[in-house]
Amino acid sequence: MVLIPRSFEEWYKRFSKEEKMWISIALATALILVLTTLTWPLIDPMRQVPSSAKEFDVAAYKELATNFSNKYNNKLVPPDIDIYILAQQYYWSVSKIILKEGVNYRFHVASADVLHGFSIVGDSAVYNIMVMPGMVYSFTMNFNKAGTYYVICNEYCGYGHGGMRMIIEVIP
Amino acid sequence: MSSYILSFGSLKVYNKTKHLIIANFIMALISLAIGGIAAIFIASGRSGISSLINILGISDMNYYQWLTLHGMNMLIFWIVWAEIAILYFTSSVLLSWPIYGYRIAWFALSIMLYGQILVEYSIFSGNASVLFTAYPPLAADPLFYIGYIAFLFGAGIAVIMFFATIYHAKVNEAYKGSLPLVTWGAAIAGIIALTGVFQGIITLVYTLAWRIGLTSMNVMAYRWFFWGLGHDAQYVNVVATIAVLYALVVLGTNLSAMKFINERYAKLAFALVTLFVIPGIGHHILVDPGFSIILKQASGSVGSHFLSIPTLMHAFALAGAMEAVIRASGHTSLFGWIKRIPWSNPAISATVLVLISFAIGGILAQPQTTLQPNLNYHNTLWVPGHFHLMIAGGTTLAFMALSYYLFPILTTKKLYSVKLAKIQIYTFFFGILILALTMTILGYEGDPRRTFMDPSAILSSWYISPLIFVGASLAILGGAMFIFNSIATVLLSKSSKNPLEGLITNYDIKEGANISKRGALALCISIVIILLLLYFFSFIRLAAMPEFY
């Protein structure tokens, strides 16, 4: 039966009461998971996967990122200024930025060469997205807690990958 | 041709088949050994850069090389070689028919071996430290892609030979009626394997063309189609593992459990996997730019969640079969049978431990496949925590346990050491459990996977990272015990009339005994409720995060 061939009549049995019950429970479990997944964007609209991604010109984006880095590296970023970050083997275009708590900031992240990961880690906050060549990812971020956050690369990008780090200082 | 008598009749083991299965399994053991050696190095490096454990000289110059070696050998080579041995076993031995296209099967083996040697060589030479996913534009030595393609091509031929053998056994009336459940499960694994191999070859030929300058590379297309291979291959593992678990429950109870498995129910569950597996690819691209939210929700989240239906169904079938066997031999209380599970029988203990591993690993997967919580877990150590429970604590452990029965049946030799086999199952399981739970906790805090860095600066729980080395060492010890026992069985053991002695628990089935599966049902329901609560915990955590949209 399990290890040897049997005729159709021998193995084609009705489901027992327990089996029927368990199939409905398995189905219900999957439906709970699916419904939670589908409704959660409505319940918590403030924590979404960013949906804005555009193709970009590397040279033009590099200029935006360099300009941003020259002006605001290690400085407080005003709320109406867009933050441009470019990832390359093996550094971020800006090494430290200072942000205000509770203020909406517009981030743009892109890669100049291979795949990178944009991962914010700090004080029980973890946020991970992919950074790709050819696509600029844009999203709004609002830190609700002051503190030091680290941006690390979490998609393998080559030998220096572990050292790719940037700091976001959030002040009250 | 040797034949082997199990209590239900005789199994014919053709010499040709035997040699082919053992050759494939020996290749699997070699790959497991290489992957295990690599595991020592990466666990030592990962366990804390500044700690004393890192005495093997791991730095960011060689960590990724070892990691590529570990990933390729464990996820691709060990599993695929072992699966092909199992496919040949379930077709040729269980249907008592010689492998069809015997020479083609050896040709497949040599192509795979050729591919594996090219891949290992390119990794050792240091020109292919691109990890098992090989995401372009990170480029590897062209030999790496050629070897990868050759290995997949050979594996595809082997799967086709499996189907050809079933077809010929059927046409020549080697068996009457329907395929046995285990062969049926293996055939489902084979179908998924063919889709995976097909997508994998397309992706890698495209990548090779890009690597030698013939075309440009679309990174998004690569990620989607590569996961056609990567995702399907993992479901080949899950399906093959479950088929193996049915075989283990039956073999370990000396076929007593066979009557208590409803084959129609189990076959339905296997069929549902094929239905749900293809739409599930999307959970690998949930945080990629460029794919629409609708695709991510439909494929990544909804498609993947439905995969929990067949796996839950199998869990109950296996637990229920155990309960029914024990109850039918005279123990009638609702949960009393759990105490009576024969914990020193390697087939049964492995089945229970694999199910535990799948339950924990499975629930860790759910937040990752849900769009929003996945922002917390993507590419953190949580991910390898999850898949070590699935592939090492699940698939690998099940294959190890099966080999303790497969070698004696094939060669009619006794297992070299039954005692070692019993201890090995627990050593390996607890090693993987410690390793995976440590990874999960670190990943929860945001420790990135595939990254060689000192976590002490950014993580509050960095000090538990040496436990990775503790868990890995135990698991590697378990792996070494397994490899030693298998090779010693083939080379040193003597033939015996009853080669499975000591590996089997006999049950005295009483006619008309109460064989309800209510205990297993109650157990499964309580576990699912606990798991669902853990799943909802990931949303509570999400609500405390900064806002991002």
C-alpha cells in the first residue's frame, strides 16, 4: 500500500471523520493567513513595502547623490529635502546623516554596480529592502524614536560587503 | 540480482540498480562531507570575529568562498544526488523492475559529476565566490555556470529515467494496480524537479551568455527565473522528505503502520503541492523594486500561504498513523500513545524530529512570506534559521534515517552500528536546532545573513552568536557519524539474513482495537493554534516600528 502497489479499490478509501475535520482546519488556517496578508495593508497603511520604483540614469543619479552627500553628510537634513543614497562596492554615498524624530523624510536608494541590500538596524527597528542596479527605490520614512540607527548592506556584494555601513542619527 | 524478503513478500533488487543507487548515494555523501567541512569554517567565522572561536583564520577574504562552497554542496549537490538515489530506489526497487536506460542513467551521473567538478574547481580557485544564488551583475568564472548547467542537465536526465522506469514497469506489468504511495510522492517530486531544472537551465544559459559578452543582463528577470529553480528545488525537497517519512513510518514499524495510512488522503495532499508550488515563487522578490505590489501579494503571499494546506495534511497523516499503530497494539488513552513512541527506533525518532523541525521552520516562514512583516526579516539571519530547519533538520535528517534502511535492503548487509545510528539522529537534530534558533534570534534583531561582520557594534544580543558554532559543531559531528556509518556498512559489514535487525519495532496489532486518530487530531490542532499565535506576534512587532511607505 505505502511501499507496494495495490489495486484502486484497495487504496481508494473514504476520508475518516478526523481526516475531514483536519482538511477543513488546514484550509481555515491557510485562509486566516491569506486574509491577514491581504487585509493588513489596510489595517496598517503606514508600514508598507515601497511601491515606487523607477528606472534611472546612473550618471544623473550619481550627481544627485554626490550633491546630497556634499551638503548634508554628518549634518541635520531639513524635512523638505530628498535624501539620495547611492550604493557601490563597498560604501554608501553618504556616511552619516542626522534626522529629526517624527518628521517624514523622502529616501531614494539605488545601486551603481551590483545588488545591495538597504537594511536599517537599531533599537528594535529592522527594515530591509533590496537595492538594484537599474532601478531607484523611493519611500517615505518617519522615525518615531530617537537614537542611533545603522544602515548595513545585507545582500552579498563582494569581499568588502561586511564593512558597508552608514549611520542615521535621529534626534528628538 | 539479489532479492530481499520483507514480511509482505519479496523485493527484487537488480544488481544494476543497486550499483547505480549506491554510486549516486556515495556522490551525495562526498558532497555532504565537503559541505560539512565548509560549515566548520563559516560557523567559526560567523560566531564572532573578535572571539576565540575564529582560530581558522576566517576573514572577509575567504568567508564568502567557504559560504559558496557550503551552499552549492549542501543545497544543490548533496540533496540532488540523494534525491536521485531515492528516485531510483522508489521506481526500480519498489516496483521490482530494473532501471530503464541503465546506460543513460550512468551517463547522467557522469554529466553531473563533470558539472560538480567544474563548480568545485571554480570555487576553490577563488573566482566564483558568488554564493549559491549567483546574482548577477556579480560575475563568476564561466566554468562555474557551465558546471552548474551540466549538473542540472544531468539531474534532469536522471529524473526522466525515473519516469521511464515507472512507465516500463507498468507496460510490462511488473506491478498491478496503482503506484505505491512513496513512489507516487517521488513522482510528484520528479515533476516539480523537471520544472525547476528547466527554469534553472534557461536562467544559467542566459547568465553564461551575459558573462561571455553575448547579451546584456536584466537583473529582475534573473531574480524571478532563478527562483523558479531555487523555490521549486526546495519543494522537491519537501515532497521527497514527506514521501521518505511515509516510508520510514512503515519500515520502522515493520509495516504495521501501512494499514493506518489513508493513501487517497495522502495522494490528494501530494497533488495539492504541485497545484500551489508554481504560484509561490514570488515570496523571494517581496522587497525588490520593479515588481508590482499586486504580483507580490498574489504570488508571494497568497500563493505561498496556500502551500501550508498540503503540508499540514501530511503532518496529521503521519502523526495519525503513529497513533493508530500504538493504539491498535493496546494503548487506548488520548495522549498515552505519545509516551509509547519508540524513541530509540531511528526511523520513528527521525520522523518525529523532522516533523518538529518542519513545524518550527514552517511557522518561521510565514512572516517572511507576508508582505509587510517580511520587511523585518528579509535577508536577515532569520532566513537561514528557517531553511536550516527545513533542509537540514528536515530533509537531510529524513534522508539520513532512510539510508539506514536503504543500505541494508540494497546490500542485505547489516548496518555497521545500529547504536551509532540511534545516537546520530539526536546529535544531528539538536545541533541544527541550536544553530537555527540562534540564527533566528539574531535575525530577529537584524543581523544580516551572508555577511561577515562584527555584530557587537549594532546588535544587543550579539553575545549569543558563539552558539552558532556550538550548534554547527554538534550537527557536523552528527553528519560525520552518518557518513562513517554509511561507508562502513558498504565496506565492512557482513551479509545477514535479517539485515534490518535492531532497526524495527514490532507491534502486535489486535483486531478490533480502538484505532481512532483523535489524539493526533487534538495534538495537531493545539500545535497549529500555538503556531498561528506566533505568526500574529510578528504583526505586533511591526506596529512598533518606524513608519515606512
